[in-house]
Amino acid sequence: MKLTQEQIEAYETDGYILLEGLFSPDEAAVMKSRLPRLFKLDRDEVIKEKSGAVRTVFAAHTFDEVFARVARHPRLIDPARQLLGSDVYMHQFKVNAKAAFNGDVWQWHQDFGTWHEDDGMPEARAMNVAVFLDEVNEFNGPLMFIPRSHKRGRIEASHDRSTTSYPLWTLDNAKVAELVAEGGIVAPKGRAGTVLIFQSTLVHASSPNLSPWDRNTLYVTTNSVDNAITRFKRPDFIAHRDFTPIETLDDHCLAGFDQAVA
């Protein structure tokens, strides 16, 4: 799959692009069908909210057959190669769960801030490719972006270890207010199967999910092979240490899986 010049220019200008319906409803349903089993696992990769609800499942591609294929899907990897201009490896693979009524906040942050501080990633040559596994609407805690904030580069941040169950390098309120005054806030929405690609320095957050609808999102985070991390303080299921270039599968690699709960 190749992005159009218009999509590339939008990514460079605003810091993100939304690809509506890139995966079919059936393909999205196959991915979502794997979650109930994963959420019940007693593994270090499964991070819980303070409430006990699942917040994130890391590295599911290493122990689930469907997600192993998703991690090599050309509709996700080819655009990353195109935008980064190189082969890519998997820096991080995760499912962020926003449970109905219980999904907690993600504070304002840049992903590259954490990857640089915690993982020693040299430059902002990594990116997120997110797949909506549920419909994302204005009520169930959608991602909020500050357009064009990625052009500021890495912004000074502090390590927040107390707001949620997951430590994060976050921006202070004054800086967020300054950036919003310049770029505003957008919250991309779409049906299950929609893909959202965004820059690693784009400032983003999400509010709690107080709605009766889950909002599960799968993230494939790829990094340029010549930008490998240099610090290994976090577990390798969070920041991977295999820098082998990803080899993509066939476009129909999810065919043949049913939607029964795994």
C-alpha cells in the first residue's frame, strides 16, 4: 500500500493522517475477537488500571497468531517505510484498552519524549500506526491531537509516576495551553478498521472513557532500522531489542480466521 502525495503532505504539515476503513469490519472484528483471552492472561505484558481494568497489553504479536500477522501487515508497515524513508523494525506493539466507564486518562505527552528518555532513541524517526478496534466517537475517550505541535521537536517534560498506573513523560499545563492556542485540538474519529498514523513528536492525550462503549486501539510502533534504541532500562516487551527489518506478509494474511473468541 502506498500513501498519496496529499496524504504525505498532511502528515508532514499536521502531524497525522486518518485512513478511514483501511481494514474491513470483518478484519477489525477478527482482531478484536482476540482481546477477551488476552485481557484474562496473568502476564507482565498485561498492565492494569488502578481500577483493575486492563489498560494496555504489550507485545501481543509474540504470543497471539492473529497479532503476529497484524505486526507484519503491509497496510501498516508499507506506509511506515514510505514516511520514514527506510526499512523499519518493531519498537513497540500494544493494545490500549479504554474500557467502558473505567478507561483512564492518558496525559498530554509526546511519545518520542518517553522513547528518548527511557529507551535512548536517538532521533524522532519512529511513528505510530493505530488501528481502531472499536468505533471511536466523541464520547468514548478518543485521542486528542494538537495539530502541528510535532514541529516543535522534543519538548521538555516531567516524569509522571502517580496520575495513572503507567509512568509517562508529560507536558505541563502552561505548555499545553500555549500549543493549543497555536494549533487547537482535534479528535479523529471513525469506525472499527480505521487507521490513524501520527508523528512521534505530535502532542496528544485522551480523556477518561465515561461512556458505555469500549474504545480499544491497536498500536504498531515502527522505528527506522538506523535509529535503534541505545538504552535497555525497560522490559523488552515494552521496548523491543530485535532490530531486524520487518518483512511484510500478503495483504490478505488475516483471511481464514473466524471471529470466535480465542
